[in-house]
Amino acid sequence: MDLILQLLANGISNGSQYALLGIGFGLIFGTTGIVHFAYGPVFAASAYVMWWLIAALGLPFPVAVVLGMAFAAGFGVLAYLVIYEPLVERGSPSFVVLVASLGLFIVIANTLAIVFGTDAKTLPDFSYGIYFLGDVVVTGVQIAQVLVFMAVALALSAFLKYGTWGSAIRAVTDNVDMARIVGIDTRKVAIVVFAIGSMISAIAAANLLVREGASTHIGFFAVFYAFIAVVVGGVGSIRGAAIGGLLLGLVESTGMWKLPTEWQSTIAFLVLFVVMLWRPTGLLRGN
Amino acid sequence: MTARIPLLEIEGLSVSYGKRQIVSDLSLTVREGDIFLMLGHNGAGKTTLLRSIFGLLKPSAGRVRYHGADITGRSPKDNVRDGICFVPQGHAVFKRLTVHENLMLGAFIVEDKSILAPRIEAINELFPILSERRDQMAGTMSGGQQQMLAIGIALMLAPRLLILDEPSIGLAPNLVIAVMESIVKIRQSLGTTILMVEQNVEKSLPIATDTMIMRTGRTVYLGLPEGLSDRATLIQYL
């Protein structure tokens, strides 16, 4: 019983991280229709930038996170303006945009490896507490992951519901043709979602930097889990991406009860496969 | 009788999809206060023409003038700001947003939202069902209700020119009559000029002030609707 509770706690914590990645990726994918696989290396690059700001420049962690978010936003917007927008403008089919995003993924990931090396970059002297909830042991980072996810999800929901640009994003996600017809600047909306989605990836990167450090492969796993969370939850639904991420974390963690950890990624695919068979548009009726 | 002022002038407009020309050298004038009706079979190029007037498609040749100014190829965003609204074919609403959110999006470009309450009231008066369904998801409403909402969205900007693409498509006969009546009311109460494509000749012709029939991208009839009152003449053009 204690083991199950421990696995559930781990699942909620990991699921929060996947959900956080999912809402950022899903915001971009659901609004623009672009499968932005380079979301992963943007996430990784912001982790490296934050590490550098702290380890090399000695900046305080919160300042590094804010700068890392700004860097990610700029990087994401640049990827849209330089790579995706010209292709979309020319009427390229979606698979061409997809291949371009994979190309961008490889270029950024390799550049990071060349610039920072392939060894993991961890934060020096970064301590966090260990807490006991009954017989369940959780770290400060695990608690922070859950709280950060909840704060970001609530802030994003409020922005989408009440903000002017939030309603424009919802309109474009629902019906891009109608959004143009009512006078919404869909290009600006795309830029805004690339900026916000990338900023969210940087927040998730800050979580990972504290927990494990930055390394070259983190970008792949970030976009892998984000993509599955979004497809499982339903493309175009931020709530769906959050639920998809949490579900993924819970199933993956409780799966460790009987399976060795090497099966972790396989479980994620299994969740995707089962949900797609049962509900092809995702748990929350996506596009 | 005073001469009606031209509001929209199309001169020699051609529109192509790749190498295929859909609209060829087409000209027409819509005057202030008109209900200008475009008729024609499927594939005649009517929707393409409307979309190119509104800036959703770029014409390959010709000019579009609005109030004398050249607006050829101008973006929908700028057209909307200038009082031109477009209701595309097929229940053009934001299906996963509520009726109220849909109406508010219709006035997205309006910065001072405080002026919108009377407009929403006027739209609710025209389509009372919309106030009853204020918080319902648009996609869960019937086709007729969605069409009323689609027109309501366009009316949120109190447009000077309202472009409607087959507003009666897929509606039950009683709803077709209701939609046509609402178009007449919009023209009378708001002074909005209407440019409308329709397939339902029987219900749309009586409310029209000017008519055009298109066939394979070209004009085959341009004139008063009375000229088409004879069934044989109508069949000849269609």
C-alpha cells in the first residue's frame, strides 16, 4: 500500500511536469496546427542558458529563470518566423512543415552538444528539502513541480478566458478561417502562442535543471512526452493536454510497480495507443 | 428619386486557383441600400468571387473599389475595420465557444467594448433565440440557430456592407423564410447594404433589389430581379 502511495505521488509529480510540457506544446500545436518538434531543443537550450547564467555568471535562480523564459520565447518566435511561417505562407503541406521541424530539432540539439558538451550540467550547491507525508517521501522539487504546473495552468486558463489575446487564441484554435473573417491578426496570434508556449517550456526546463541538470537528450524526452500528452488529451484543448500529461505520469509511475524502469517510454506509447483506439480525437474531444 | 451611390464596384475581376480560372473578367456595382443577389449553379464561381472581394483570395486581375477607394487584395482585417463584414457558407461560428463569446469575437477589433451592449440587444431582438442560448456552446445549437449566430457575429460591427454566402443553405423551409426576413430587417433597421449569394431562387429573389447570374465564372445576367420573374427566362440563364 505504501509503495502504491509512493508511486502515485511520484506519478503526480512527473505527470505535472509532462502536463506543463503538454500545455506549452499543445498551445502551439492546437492554435497553429504546427507540430513544433523543435519545442524539445528549445526546452533544452533554455535549460542550458539558465545553467550558464547561474553557474558562469552567478545570477540568482529566479533571475536566471526569467531570462531563460525570455530566451525561450525569442527562440520559439524566431523558429516560427524563419522556418515555419515562410513554409505555411507558400501553402506547403503539413508534412513539409513537420520535416522542417525535425530538421530544426536536429540542428539545435547538435549545436547544444557542440557548445556545451555532452556531459550533464548540474547546478552547484543547489539544495532542496525532503519531506515525509505519512510514509510517502517527496522532495522539494517534486512538490515544486506540482505547484508550478498548477500556477501556470491557472494563469494560462485565466489568460485564455479573459484576455483579449487569449480570446483571439481560442478563436484561432476553434476556426482559423472565421478568426480571419472577424479581423483577428492570425500571424500575431501565432507569434504570441510560440512565445507563450516556449516560455512554458522554459519553466519546465527550470524544474528539470534543479532535479537532474541539463543534458543533450532532455529535449527529445520533453517533446516526446509533450506530444503524447497533447494527443492523448485532445489537440486544441489545454485542459486535455494537462489531463493527458497527468495521466501519463500516473500510468507510467504505477506501471513501475510490476515493470522494470526500461519500460517507462513503452508505457507512454501504450497509453497513446489505447487512448487513440478508444477515442481517436483524444480524451477531451480535440481537433 | 435620388440616384443611389455606388458602394462596391468590381471592375474586370478575375480569380484563379493555380492555372484554373474560376472568375473571369467580372464587373458589377452594388449601390448603397441594395440587396444585391448573386445566383448561379454550384461551381459558377460565386463563393470565389465573394472571398476575393473580402480579401481571403487574391484576384489575378481587375479592381475592387469600396466607396471609390481601391481595396483590391486588402486584408480581411482592414476590410472589417472599414465596415465590410463577411458571413461565409455553412454555419460559420466558433463551435466550441459560447454564443456570447461568439458575438464578442465578432467585435474583436472594437477597443471600447462598452459600446457593444446596445448592439447585442439589437441582435437579440432580431434573433431572440441567441439571448436564450447566451451561454450555450455554439456547436451544440441547430443549423438554423448557428446561421442566425453567424449573421449576428457579422452584425456586431454594425457593418456598412454585409456579404453573405448562401445564408439559407441546409436550413428547413420555415427557417429559410426567417433568415430572408431578417436580411430585409437588417437592411431597413441598420441601413446595411447586402451582397448575397444564394441558391434558393424562390425565397431570395423577392427580397433582392439587384440581381446577377453567374455561369462558369462569367456574368450571364445583370439587372433588376423583375427581369427574372418569368420562369422560362430564369431557367434560360440558370
